[in-house]
Amino acid sequence: MAKFSADQAADIAAIQQVINEWGDELDQRDGLKMLEADVLTENCRYFVGGEWREDRAEAAKFYVERKARLEGAGGAPVMRHISSNYRVKFTAPDYSEVGFLLLFFAKAGEPPFVGYCYPLAVADVRMECSRESDGHWRIASFNSSQIFQRG
């Protein structure tokens, strides 16, 4: 059984919120405003596109380059990230390890989509979050492993 203090329960809500804001940035703006979204620590480690990005500027740069690459190849798909089954472990008062499941949909075209769209992937996500000096929780590390992929 998980036991948390009232302060930790409030921290869990804030951690879940920053992760939801991260997903919303990817879904609504293709990650193009990741820096403005202010959900990553300055020195975050971020595994995307098959390699580690060593700060938030590099993570944000990946999304800008990906959007240009996809547009050049015929268009970026509409994406939706659905996260669930959050598990938070505090490793220090201002640091946590977070695991959750990510169900990811993507489809080219203009919404609303009619007909079925199979999920693109189901992934186990591992994040670390830290509370920074301004009191806000941000993502300090992101990594994931896809368990199921659309063929």
C-alpha cells in the first residue's frame, strides 16, 4: 500500500499536472513551444529520436526539426498522448521517479477523423521530476520503451 503525507499528495498532483502539460504541448503544438511551456528543467536529459538530448534546448530543437522533416515528407500527423497508471516514488523531498503508461495515437489528415485509428504505440515511460527553486515541479529526465507498435 502506498502511503504519502498530505504534502506528498499535493506534490503528486503537481507532478501529474506537469506531465499532462508536457503531453498537451506535444498534442496541441507538436512540441514546437516546449521551451515556452516551461515543463522541462534547464539541464534535463531527454531520450527521443533514438538519442539522448542533454538539455531542454536540445529537446525542444528535436521537435522543431522533426516538424520540418515531417512537413517535407508530406505532413505531420495529428497526435494524442493518453497517460495513465502513474506511479510516483520520492527519492528526495524535491525529487521523484515517475512511471506511467502512454497510449499514443497519430494519424495524418485533418480532424475530426471518421473511422477507426489504431494506436501507434503503447509505451512504458520513465521520468524524473524535480521541484526547482521557484517551487514548480518540472521534468528532469524522460525515457520510454515501446511495448506495442502499430505495424
